[in-house]
Amino acid sequence: MKSSKRGSHRAKQLGAALAGAGDNARHSGELALTAGEVIARRMVLGHAAMQDPAGADHAEFTMLVPEKAEAFWAVGMVLLEQSGRMVQEITQIVADETTSAVEATLSMAQCRTPEDLATAQRGFVFDWLDRVMSHAVNLGAMAVHSHGAAMTPVRRAAKANAKRLAK
């Protein structure tokens, strides 16, 4: 891949990661507002239950722990899946970089002059820097995606709570 194509691809990937980070921030703000709404409504239910224990919304109170456990179990599953993907990606990076280092070492060992050696080293360093940037953008994008995926079950549960409690 030519340098300009790599740069264009990396810029698109970085743009998508930044858009994902913006979505994550917006969703986190929405979650904070929704959670505040749910907490406020449940405080009202709690106060009413203290006033009239027999008339309390026992069904709502029995759902508090199980629904949170379900949402956080789903978060755990998402994080397990996402961390597996990141481990695969990092393992591939390590394997590729090991191969690259061996190839660079063999190439430099075949150099006949100091000038040839400096040229080979310079090429290795520039290629390595290009790969580092690519890996950093890729891993950053994966982290942003993981965050969004992990928060989805929590947002879904909070929205369902708010909708149910608004009735």
C-alpha cells in the first residue's frame, strides 16, 4: 500500500474512531440523565413504600437487583469478547513485528558499506514508525468500539427502567 493510501486509510480510521468516541460521550450523557430520572422515580417509590408498606410497588423493588445483574453480566460478556479480539490483534502485531525485526536484521547483515547500513536502518525505522501509527490508531479504534459495546446493555436497561417507571 502506498504511503498516501495508508495515510488516507489511517485518517478515515481515525475519523471513525473519533466519531465513535463522540457517540460514546453522547450516550454516556444520555445514560447519566436516564439514570438520574430512574433514581428519582425510585426514590419516590421508596418514600411511598415507607408511608404505606403494604401498598408499595413490590414488583418494582424485586426487579432492582436481577435487572442490574443481567445488565452487568451482559457487559462482562461483551468485554470478554472484545478483550479476546484485542488479544488476537496484539498477538498478530507481535508476530508481525518479530518477523519484521528478523528481516531487518538479515537485511542489515548483508550490507557491504556503512552507507548501505545507514540506508537499511533508516528504511527500517521509517517503516516501523508507519506501522506504530497504524497499530495505535487501530487499537484505539478497537478500544472506542469496546467501550460503546460494553455500555449498550447498561443503556438498554436504564432506558427500559425509565420507560416502565414513567407509566
